[in-house]
Amino acid sequence: APEREVLTWDLYGQGSRELAQAVADSGYVPDVVLGIARGGLIPAGSLAYALDCKNLFTISVEFYTGVDSRLDVPVMLPPFLDAHDLDESSVLVVDDVADTGRTLELVAQFCAGHAREMRTAVLYEKPHSVISCDYAWRRTDRWINFPWSTEPPVTGRSGVLDA
Ligand code: 5GP
């Protein structure tokens, strides 16, 4: 099996802190942290706390696989953020990983013309990403196991409360 990049909760705690430190050290002070659901929500929450930013927004983007197409197209899902809520703001867009970078590209287009300034922060950036992120904790070309999505969902199992 191909080797994977494994992010444990412990290492995540360190990595998210170092990512926030890189943003702070650069002098960028975001008015808004915008997390991309779902993978970017946990890093976005961590960065919002570490950067002492109370304006934490979310945007939902997922990849739809067309039935008759091999093309993967990222699409926004409701509830929709009003782009005017970003007017005049400096925005830090946060996701777990920039892989193809298409998700971040879509969100960057969404913010353009509204946010005064927009920068991107990810835990991981892959070499073929179409977006070059402003802040990336690590770079890899491997598949990443994130701590929040490594275990299968608990739904459908008999609950511990019933045991
Ligand atoms: P994109 O290709 O648009 O940059 O990434 C879209 C989304 O695919 C990411 O936000 C992430 O949720 C998921 N993804 C991409 N690469 C990986 C990976 O290596 N591991 C995991 N767990 N998810 C990934």
C-alpha cells in the first residue's frame, strides 16, 4: 500500500499552532477567518482562537462527481454566505489541504471583489495545487489521514448509551 501522511490529534495541535504563528509573524491580521466545510472547519476554529479573531465564517464546498463525467467540479452548498458580509474585510481562508487547489480557487473567486484582502492558509499543500497558498504548514504529495476523518462515522452502530 502507498505510504500515507498520518496526522494525529497531537501533531494537529502542534501544526495548527505553528500555522497560526506563521500568519501572525507575517503581520497579517485577518478581520474574518473563513473555514471551508467540512475539512477546513476544525483548522479554522483553531486559527481563529490562536489569532484572537472572533469573526469565524464558514462556506460549504464539496466535490461533485458528474455521473457521466470524470471531471470533478467543486460546488458551493447551502447555507450560502453573503459575499457582502466580506466587504472591506481582510479574510483568512482556511482549509485542511490544498490538493488540486480547485476548492480554494472557487472560494478565492467568491471573495474577490468583496474582501479588501484575502489570504489562504492550509495544513498541507500538494505540489500540483493550482493555488499557491500564502501559508502552508507542510507539503506532501501523499494522501493524508486527518484525525477527524480517519475513524468511520459512529452512526448506524448500536449506541454505547444502550449498552
Ligand atoms: P482540492 O482538490 O479542491 O484542493 O481539495 C478538496 C478537498 O478534498 C480537501 O479540502 C479535502 O477535504 C479533500 N482531500 C484532498 N486531498 C486529501 C487528502 O490527501 N486526504 C484527505 N483526507 N482529504 C483530501
